Amino acid sequence: MAARKIIIDTDPGQDDAVAILLALASPDEIEVLGLTAVAGNVPLELTAKNARIVCELAGRPDIPVYAGCDRPMNRELVTAEHVHGKTGLDGPVLPDPEMPLADGHGVDFIIDTLRAHAPGTVTLCPLGPLTNIATAIEKAPDIVERVQQIVLMGGAYFEVGNITPAAEFNIYVDPQAADIVFKSGADIVVMPLDVTHDALVTPHRNDAFRALDSKVGHAVAEMTDFFERFDKEKYGSDGAPLHDPCVTAYLIQPELFSGRFVNVQIETRSPLTMGMTVADWWGVTDHPPNALFISDVDADGFFKLLTERLARL
Ligand code: BDR
Ligand code: CA
């Protein structure tokens, strides 16, 4: 089968970085057409820089990296330096990128790419707030029916929230954008906290990255060492969840994951539950399903895939 063409929309972020590395290590299954950076974990200037650092770490300075939106659609930006560090990519010491940003706006790249390819052949992989994707949909509604699938990390149901008691970070940062995406009618697959909280980087799994004894292996181990400190303390768990790589792993080995096709709506008004993903898991409404909400992952299989693929870089 031909490699699946994707655009990764991202706010690196150590876990975004690992998701991007996994995609770039898997050219038989995934063709990365470009990266679009969005403001999220840290401001846009840093996410756009970090995306290029990751491409260069993977030896792929040819991947176009575009800067996208620098703030949510209609509220102030909330960032997460308390998790990811001041740079967003704290942990390993990595050189500043030499590759320049691609000319143009990330939103236009998304629109132009979807219009330039046959309908149903380009998948969007958002790993951060959905600002770029929703802005593209608002600007060019015709792209919705051209998208093959949107496979995103965001939201939660039983796990509820990580940035507020009710909301997951990516959705909380730009709930209006998430609302537009979930109402768009696109084919959506969601990796919520319910599944990413099972993808824990235990010491044993992180040792396997380090044992690759390569630039990438050490960088990934040092990235997870860094953000683990915060999550281990918060959750009292054996390791931190590796959220965003669930998206790119799904494209390579979907059989590692399972979930339910349910109705998902976004809270955009209540200050108490702003950004909550209300998923009709038990089918108690007659609202039509709009997203495949993933709930389970074969965690050992996931880490095996990740380690094997990172070894190729
Ligand atoms: C999500 O928020 C970010 O901090 C991570 O990169 C991930 O995309 C998890 O809630
Ligand atoms: Ca992210």
C-alpha cells in the first residue's frame, strides 16, 4: 500500500517531537508533506523553532515547516511551560535549527495542500490546539470533504482533564477551534487522555530508547526524563504518558488501538468546564456519532513499534 500522505500540525513539546520522529522513521507507511506549527505548549516562535529542531534531529531538513496561528481563535493563549520547560523542548541539548521556516502561513499550506491533492488522500494530524485546522476550515470550507481523515490528540472522557479538572490541554487552549473541527463533518479519530494515560514511559521503556545509543535515542530518553518529573509527581504513576505519538502510531499500526464511534461535543461557554469533551460513550442521546474515540492501546506493542522505528533514524 502507498504511504499515507499527512500534514502534522504541532506545538512541540517533547511528546510532539517523538510523534514527529516516529512519522519520519516510517516512510513506508507515512509520507510527511509538511509540518505546521501552532501556539500551544509554548508560544508560536518556539513551536516553529522546535519543529525544525526535530526535523534536523531526524536528518530531514527537507521537510517544509510553516508557522501557523500565534493565538487561539478568540481567547488568550494558555501555555504549558510547567510541563515542557521554558523552551518547550527542555531535556536534551539540541542545536538551533539551520533550516529556515517555509514561506507562507501554515493555514494556507493546509488549504493549498488539500486542494492540490486528490480528495481523500491527505490526512491531518493535529497534536496541539486545533487553531490552525479550524482557521483553515473557516477560510476554505471546501477542504473538509477533501480531507481523508483527521487523527488528533486531544480531549478525555473517563480521565476528564489534565489542565483543569474538566478539560484536556489541547482542547482547553482553543475550545472554539475544537468545536469547529468536531462539527465539521470530517472523518475524525481522537486519541484522548483515556488512551494516552495507558502509554506510560516506564523506566524500562525509557532505558530501551537510551539503549539505541544513537543521537535520536538519547534525545528521546532525555526528553521523557524531563517531562516525566512533572507527570510522575502529578499522577503518582510509574512514568509519564506519551500522548502525541499515539497519533502517528495509529497510522502505522491501527490494530494496536480500539475505541467507539460516538458523539463528541465541546464545551465553549462554561468557565467551570471550558474545553470539556462531552463524549456520549453510553449512547444516551440521539446525537449522531462524529468521532472514533479511542479508549484502549496495546501499550507494549506501542512501545515496541516506537523503539523499533526510532532505531531507524
Ligand atoms: C497534550 O498537551 C500537550 O502538553 C502535549 O503535547 C499533548 O499534545 C496532552 O494533553
Ligand atoms: Ca502537543
